[in-house]
Amino acid sequence: MFDIERWQEIFDTLRKNKLRSFLTGISVASGIFILVILLGFGQGMRNGIEQEFKQDAATSIWVWPGTTSKEYKGLNPGRRIQLTNENYDNAVALYSSELEYSSPRIFVRNVTVNYGKESLVYGIQGVSSNFQMIENAKMIEGRFINPQDESSTAKVAVIGKKIRTDVFMDVDSPVGEFIEISGIPFKIIGVYKEYEDREEERIYIPIAAAQKVFNGGDMVNNMSFTLPPKENFDEAVKQAIDFKEGLKGYLQQVHTVAPDDTSALDVWSAMEEAKRYYGLTNNIKIFFWVVGVFTIIAGVVGVSNIMLIVVKERTKEIGIRKALGAKPWSIIGMILHEAIFVTAISGFGGLIFSMAILEIVGPHIEIDYVLNPSVNFNVAFSTVIVLIVAGTIAGFFPAWKAARVQTIEALRNE
């Protein structure tokens, strides 16, 4: 039942002790504010990491050759490992049932690139038709390289959106235009976009053309693969580890590399890296929770201490109430109402302010590995409810102490 006199009494008490009430509210609100902001940044880190991994296919695995660091089977260390078409073809044949997409890649170096009289300084890479899926490139004009381009050694090229913006601003579409690579004309057949501008500064041509036209022989600079997606994250990680170890073992055997030589071949798995980063963000999130919870506890302790002071100040008043017939639970309710009111108003104030900060500032934060910090409202709201319950418990003990005050002792209190 709503008791207007009880609420007037609470407001009168708060008005008489404005500074104390304000500081108590600030301690409680700051606990919720700090917790929500920390959780928001924890989620922002997770969002940023997910964005980084979206740049390439989530199940991608990349192989890079290196230099041997150990003697093995009579061969000296310091040998440069060179991948070949045969290595790639055998790997695809060996693991055909486990693969989704695969592509070799070669970097075309020591060439000049021109569009009309303009000299271009973008990298040339020879890839297969599957590379679009592995790199997660989105076509915005024309098409990507297809198997026919590969088999016919077609002199075609696909350019990035940034190249289209920088070089072809004066034409409606670069598709159909020609660029010259070391004097050899290549027809532009498509424009792709990526998550980052730097990855749009590439010109892709069929790997067959890159090897035959520019004396690449059968050399491959790296190989990339994707595995079929799994519904369970742990299963996907296990699949990636098994494939990675099998592929690395095959290449070590072919190139006579010691099994424990970590420098000769670098096999990178996006799923393993994702697991490592997600584990880190989970630990950071737990740390944020611990910091936030202890901050809230400090606020609740502050409420309890303030209620003890209130009880001390109102001891004589409590004695008068008891002399007039007030029941113990009436005294407890009087103290609890004030504790609950201060805790609830401060908690929801801290919640609203922190959520507003994340909503306004979050989308504009540009920090590496932090993207759109946010927090689940239900989680934050539930935290405030827990805070109110904790505030109620914190206020109960001073209230219980007040209810047990002997009437005659309370009336003697000065």
C-alpha cells in the first residue's frame, strides 16, 4: 500500500543531508557505470576481432614457405623452401574430401604497370578462380577470374575498389579498359571490394598467365585453403588443427624438413587464431566483471555505512516511534525504504548514463581491435536489479539494529 507520509519522510531526510545523499548515490551509480562501460569495451574488443577475421574466410588456412633452421637427413640449414604447382596439386588431391576451396598464389614482381600514360604502383598477384571465396572479396562490377581464364591463360585482370577510385575516376566503368603489365595488355573484367583499403590495392590475374607470361615457371609463393564450416566452434577448431598438421607433415616430407623445424614452413589457421583471441577476450571480460563487481560492492558498503549513520542520527526518533506503538517491522521498513530508494535511483541513473554514452560514442570509436562497444541491455538491467537486492540486504542490518533498540535507551540518546 502506497504511504505518502513515508515517502515525504524519505525525501525530507535526503534534503536535510543533500551532500551525503549525493555522494552515496554517486558511489552506487559509478559502480554500475564502470561495470557497463567495461563490459561494453569487452564486447567491442570481441566485435573488433570478429571483424578482423571476417576479412578472410573464417576457416581459411594459409601456407607460407620459409628457410630451414636445422640440419636434417644430411641437408644443411639455411635452405630456402620453394613451393610448386606439384605441391599444390598433390595437396588438393590428398585432401580433396576435406576442402571447400583452394588456391595457389604467386606475386608478380619486377614489372611495370601502366594505364595509358599513367604509371601505376599496385601489386600484381596471380591467383585461381577460388581465391575470391578465400579472400572474401565482394564483386561490385564485372566478375572475378573463372576456370576458363585459367585454362586459356587469358590476359585479364581484376582490380580493387581503391584502384578504381584512384585511377579510373574519369570513366563510367573500368570494366573493358586495358592496363599494360610490362607492355602486355590485360583487359579489366571486374572490380572487387575488401574490408580494408590496403587490400583493395591489388590487381589479380590468372595464375597461369602470371607463371607463363612473366617467367614464373611452376613456382608458387603461397597456398590457401578453406574447410567446410562446422556448427560447433570447437569442432571447427579441431578440424582446422587436424588439417593443418596433416598438410604441414606432407610438405615437410616432400621438402625434407625436420618435423620440429618451425622456420621452414608457416601454416596459419584462422580458426586457431580466432580461438586464441576469443580466449583472451573472455579472460579480459572476466577481469572486467571482477573490477565492476568490486566497484559495486564498494557502493553497497557505502549504502550500508550511510544507513548506520542514519540509524544513529534517528535513534531518539525511533525510540519515540516505538513508545507510540510502532512495530519492529515498521521501523525496519522505514530504513529499508530509504536504502532501496537511494540504491534504485542511483543504479538506474548509472545504467542510463552508461548506456547513453555507449550508444552515442560507441559507433564512432576507431581503435584497433575495438569496434562498436556495446552491452546487452538485459544483462545490464539484471545487474541493477541485483544491485538493488544487494542494497536492500545492506540496508537490512542497520534497520534490524534500529528495530532492536530498547525504547528507554533510544529516548535517552542525545
